Amino acid sequence: MTRTPESSVAETAIVTVSYNSGRYLDDFLASTQAATRASTPVRVVVADNDSDDVTRLAASTTSQGAEFLELGSNRGYGGAVNAAVRQLGPECRWILISNPDVVLDPGSLDVLLSTAESDESIGAVGPAVIEPDGSVYPSARRVPSLRTGLGHALFANVWPDNPWTRLYHLDGEHDVRRTTGWLSGACLLVRRSAFEALGGFDERFFMYFEDVDLGYRLGRAGFTNVYEPAARVMHVGAHSTQNSSREMRLVHHRSAYRFLAGKYHGWYLWPLRAGLRLALGVRARARSPRP
């Protein structure tokens, strides 16, 4: 029987990860209160990856009705989410995982829950992610292949509209509900039973590609990833990493290689893996507006 958002939202938690995110976190927490129209409060957990001013951040978080989980070290995005999920009781069936620099539209959580509850095979549901300029971020994508990964790495900087980058970024229309290969970890609702059956995020991905890997593993386990544009969120910090540090770019491309090398691990593919490693290394050292 399909549950209504009102009956399921009490079994829902919102998890975010903070790392010196004070300028965004207050707005995110405020938006969680209007994300559902249900009368039962949603549990909100902020897992902190060793921010500089933990005392102030903890006080600000708890004053807004959220729980503050001090990890004491930087465990990466996936590791922090996994730690927060372990704090949740067994009654929690759905987990909205979100970056702290996101603002949820009013009622967006209700829409995601309604879609998720409509089919037991759904493992994750993601909203339309709107960038500050009003454009829709390609948050629902195909799982990258070795061919598209290599083409994207080689040509994205010098030929942005190349066919491999288009395949990597796009997986259908932005205004249509559809299944997809993976959903951006900036904001997605996951079925807890599926998430935990897979062991949560793979913590070998310290940063980046943990969401690609999760979507890929959900699909292999028989679950679907669904893009639901009727739910919308604003990624207010989307441009803050456009000019990200060289180290962040290196981490991103190391994670990309880890995922693709793990997916295509056959010995006979080593020349392509070597070419991919080289191409990603070159691209990581050049500025790029979008991964």
C-alpha cells in the first residue's frame, strides 16, 4: 500500500555534512522546516567534519532544532553521512541526504517521498537542482563508461560540446520524471534499507564520485534511481567551487579514476585505464568550470 507523505514523513530524517559551512547552514536548516507540510517534525542531523568553530556551529545548529554530530576528524562526505545514518533509529525508512549549501523548496520533501513510496523498486529519488542563475544543473546522469570517461577527460577543456561530455552530463529532459543511472549527492532521498544493504557510501571515495558509485550499485542491486523535477532545490553554493583549488580538482579526478578503474578492472583493459589516468591527470591541472 502506498503511504502518503503525512504518514511516512515521521519515518524520515534529513542528513547534511558541515565543514566550515556556517554561511550556508543556517539557510539550509531553515528551509527544512518548510520542506514538508506534515505536522510531525522531521529529524535533522548535521554531521560535522571537524569545522574550525565547532562550539558556535553546534550552538547554532541545536538552536534551530537540529542535532549536531561532532566527528572530531574529517571523514569525507560519504564517511560523515554514514556516521550520521548510524545514529538514526530503526523507525527511519527514508533519508534525505543534502549538501548544506542547498535551500529546499517548500513541500519538496513531500514530493520526493510521494514518488519514492509509489514503487518498492525505487532506491533513490533526486529533485531538480537549480543553480543561482536559474539554470538546471544536470543532477541526473548516466553511469559513466570507460569510453565516455576517457573522451570527457581528453576533450572537455578544449571542446566543451564534444559527444562524450554530452553523454556524461545529460540523461534526458530536465522537466520529465524518469529513471537515471545516478543522482547527485547534492540532494537525494534514499531508501534506508537499500542504502544500508549496500553498506552506505563507499568511504574509499573521500570526496566526489561517492554518489556515482552509490547510484551504480543501487542499479546493480535491482533498485532504480528516479529523477523527480516536481521537487526543486536551489544549490546556492553551486558557484563557490568553480575556481576550486588544485588539490580539490586532483581529488575529483582521482575519484573518477577510482570509480572507472573499479568498474572496468579486467586485465585486458589496462591500456585504456592507463590512458584514462593520464588524461584525467592532465585535466585535473587545468581549470574546468564543471566536472
